[in-house]
Amino acid sequence: MQTLILGKRDDISEITYNNYKNAGAVHILAVSGLHVGIILLLLEFLLSPLERFPKGKTIKLILIVLLLWGYAFLAGLSPSIVRAVTMFSFVVYSLYLNRPTNSFNIIALSILFILLVKPLFLFQVGFQMSYAAVFAIVWVYPKLQKFWFPDNFIVRKIWQLLSVSIAAQLGVLPISLFYFHQFPALFFVSNLLIIPFLGLILGLGIVVILLALTNLLPQFLVDGFNWAIHFMNSIVGWVARQEGFIIKNIPFDSVQMIAGYFIITALVLFLSRPRRKSALVFFDGLIIFQSWTIWNQTQVHQKETIVLAHRTRNTILLHQLGDSISVITSDSDNIGTVSTDYAVAERIQKVNNSVLRNSYQIGDKKLFVMDSLGILPLEEQLDYLLLTQPSKAY
């Protein structure tokens, strides 16, 4: 309940969090626009009687904005909740004015307001992914609905949920690949199964909290809410266990991220209005993306380097030769994700492990490794000296 309603993930188990991440549903655990939108609907419904009184609409506007920001403070003022509450504050004001408002204007105003107060939010992953997802939903979702609008009510609702998931995923895909280097291919399954019930779970959770505070919470409501959360976790766990659909360790740099957004934008424009010019722009983006990838792969085969990696109580040398890497360490069980992260960043295909020795010949240079004994070779000049443990000889 703390995680879903307040975004506090301190007490959630690592296994559960990884399940949500691998299932492509980790955004549910971060309080964002979905949560704030549901709360706004509840507040609009509960405070609607105020409109009957003089100045009731103004009082309702002030109360909703204050309650939304009070909720943001309770949730810890994370970038996602600040972004969502700021944006929905402008939405509430536009509802108060009863004017048709462009969604892109609201997004731009909220970005400007947030960055004026907290400029460094621009460099936070959550802020970037939140706005990328919101912008994509506002832009791509209506186009998907125009592309196909089923007559059957159930099929139409499923297509709407799927359209939102596809739009959001397109928006965050390049950023997600750049930061996390993995892609959950079954993201649409988890979103289709979870999002329809998330509003019910969030609304019920707020009711449970209010009743618990007044000691009026019936046991059947506790059991029902507990079962709903367990059922949601089970669905996410099942999707996360389909490891064949989780594509991991994808090399993706900043140039590929920019080219990826260029390709997605060109593709959406082409599908919206199929024209020769938009098709050429799309294929140009593909050519740039592929050319950069091929050039990077060529550079890898010509590269040799030695990297001294940092790890507590362990010395790790990474020797890259082309598309293979040798992980040289005295404790192979204490390397964490150092070798994996380096391999992904440098597009390494082969990883080998070897035991740390006393000396190495690297081209025409000599490297000597000195441990706690402090013994140095006397007969030759050293180019590099690696100190691995405390010694009086230092």
C-alpha cells in the first residue's frame, strides 16, 4: 500500500521490485500521472457539491490544488510526483476556466514551472522518462485510435489500453535502452492485465487507509484488498518469469538514443500521412542508426585497453582486446556487475576470467602488481605499479 499510494519502496522486497522491472510495469510502483489522475477524479467527485455555493468553484479549485500538493509532500516530492501534480494543477485550472486547452501547452507549462524551481530535475532519469511517456501518449495515442476504432465495446477498451501502452513504450524506449540496456517484450501483457484494476486498487487503498485511521475498517475489506494486491503481484511475477521475452544487455549509446527518437518521430509521421518525403526521412534515420552501429563495431575490433575497476576489497583489471575481455582478479566472486556493465558499454562479445598475477607485459610496457608483502623487482624499471593491499613499503 505504501508503494502503490505513496511511492515508498523501502519495504518492498528486491524480488518483487525486479519482477515489476522485468515485466515492464515498474512505473506502477512510482507515483506518477496515473496515480494523481485517479486522485484528481476522486477529488472532483467528492468536492463537486461545493459548486452549488457562492464562489464554490473557486473554493473547489483551491482545495483540489492544495490537496494534490499535500499528497505530493506525503509522497516525498519525487520528480515523477512533482511533474504529475504540477501538470494536473494546470489541468484543474483549465477545468475551472471551462476552456478547451491544448495538452501540449499544459505539458510545456509544467516543464517550464518545474525547471524554474528545480533546474537539475532535467538530468534525472525519472523526469526524462516521465515527460517522454506523457508526450508520446498525448501525441501518438490519438493517431492509434484513428488508425483503428473497433465497434465492439470490449475490443475497443482493450485496444485503448494497448494503444496507451504502445505510445508510452515508444516514448521511453530510447531512454530506457540508453540507461537500462534491456527491453521487456511482454510489457503490453502486464499493462493490459494490471492497469484496468489499478484504479480500483488505488481507490480502495485510500478508502482502507481512511477507515483504518477511524478504526472502522471491516475485516472483509482488508482480506479483499490483500487478495487484490497478491493477485496483481502474481500476474507481474508470471510475466517476469518469461525470461525469453526479456532482452537484456543491449548496447545503446547517446547517439543511438537521438537517432532512435528521430526514427520513431519519422515513423509516426509517415504512418499518420504516408508520403514519399516522410518515408525518405524515416529511411535516412535507419541508415544513420545502422551506420553508427557498424562504425562502433569496427572500432571495437581495433581497440586494446587496460581498465582498473573499483571494487571494495578486491582488485579487478579489465583487459580488452577487440571484442573480447579478460577479467583479471584475485576474487572472482566479488566483481559484482563490473564486467557485465563494461561488456555492454563496449559491445564485448566474449568475457573470460583469469587469476591476478604479479606482473604483466602490455605491449612494450610492464605492469607490476604489489600486495601486502611490498616486494618489488630490483632488476628492471617498471612502467606501471598497481598497489592492491596496505603495506609498509608504500
